[in-house]
Amino acid sequence: MREIAIELQAVDKSFRNTQVLRGMTLQVERGKTFAFLGRNGAGKTTAIRMLLGLLKRDDGAIRVLGIDPEMDPVAVRASVGYLAEDQTMYGWMRCEELLRFIAPFYPTWDHQLALEYSRDFEVPLQTKIKHLSKGQNVRLGLVLALAHRPELVILDDPALGLDPIMRKQFNRDLITHLQGEGRTVFYSSHLLYEVEPVADEVAILDEGQIVRQSETEALRSDVKQIILSREQTERFADDARVLSRHASGCDVALTVAGAQSVVDQLQREGMEHQVVDLNLDDIFEAYVIGRDESQQETIAADYQSAGTGDV
């Protein structure tokens, strides 16, 4: 039986007259690294703040490790490690002083583990926080998020602003110290090409709705680009499987969900075609940019009616 770490059911959230989340539904299985993908303003941080009990939902249900974060936010935060891109710490403290300051807030804090992580992540313990580089600041934040041995780690665009080498090092640390220990990781990011190698499963958020949730490998297998002549693409004009289309010369490239069924159809009809594999960045773009508004609402509605599994 699947054990669920995070569950949102039909969650709505508005700020004044702006609806940020609309019927958001998703599940995150324990022990998985889950990538939560969306453009800036899609609602990622709003959803995360509700998971931590920092915001109240307008409607729907949320459970984090079996706990409603609105009812018992302290219990949730005691079991969750959280690292945000804009995390602010006391600049006048030395790193080691901050570790000792934070410790009493967590009953399960392991100071020896904090020192081990600091060594592994090359955090200069005797340096004042205001003198840390951006990369050192992120790695210190990761130490603070992990030293109380959380069951669930939530990372909200933590590597944003780091240079490419630092981002790769951060993901290396993520793999080594979180996946290796079987932790559940909820990773919000728009650096898709770097999330792709570490994510077991992804959810794509667009305009406050989940438009696709799938295991990463299954998503790449299901969504492909198919190149056809202009004449051949006419029969796909109203096909809901088509996520985006781009014309080039005499050919048209269709990005489709359910690629295998489309390929089978083309083969039965003897139509010449070419199939191109896509990376996660390409697939994300097709879902959130390649469709008009009416198609977005239709696909999101189909997804919600099908549940939180693959569609």
C-alpha cells in the first residue's frame, strides 16, 4: 500500500480578487523526490506556505505526514525541513552560533549531525553569516533543514541565484544526503534541466491548477514530438492529445501526450512521420505555453476527473 507524505484535495486559495490556486489536487508518496514545476506566479510558493501552515486555504483539504497543517502547524514544522530561495538568517551570528540557536526549537535536533553536514557541505562554521557567499548561505540553509532528521524536506527554488557549478553541487548534495537516506523531498523549481536527473515524479502547475502529474520516466515516454507534413496534420486539428504545434517549412512538429497511440495510428494509416524524444523542459513548455486558454482548462479538468495519477 502506498504511504502518502503530502496530499492536497481540491484546494482553493485567493488573495482579494485574485484566485491563485483553483481546485489543486496532488499526492506525494513517501520516499520519493517530487518536482513541483511551474512558472513564476503559478502558485508554487503559495501552495508550499499552506503545506507549512503559514497560510490558510479557502477550500479543500491538506494533509502533511497525516497532519492538517492548519490544525497543528507546530507538529508539521517539527517533522519537515524547509529551505527557501530567499531564506533570511541573522547576519551578525557565526554559523556555529546559529546552529546552537536553532537547536532548542526542534526536539529531534542532532547537533553532531549538524556538524557532520556542515563539514560535508563545506560550511565555514566560524564565519559570520553576513560574510557568506550565496552558495555557502544555501548550504547552511540545507544544514538547518536537515539536522533535526525530518521525514519530509521541502525545497522552494533553493538553488535559484547560484552559478551553474554551485547548482550542480547543490543537486549532488541533494542526491547524496536525501535520496540516499530515503527521505521524501518536495522540490519546487523552474530549473528543469537540473531537476530532471533527480526527480522520481513531477507535477506541472499552471494558473493555479495541476495540469499533469506523472513519474518522470513515464512522462518522457508518454509525451513526444511527432513531425509530419502540413497536409497530414490537418486530421489532428481538434485532437486533445496535441499540446503544441510548430511549423517549419513544409513540416509541422506536434508535441503530443499519449504518443504511442498516435504513432500506432500513423503506422496503421501508412503515414510517414518522425518521432523526437523530449526533455522535461520541452514537455513543461508544451503544457504551459503551447496551448490556448480553453485547451488548458479542458486538460486540467480531464486531469482532475482522472485523479492524481498519470493521465
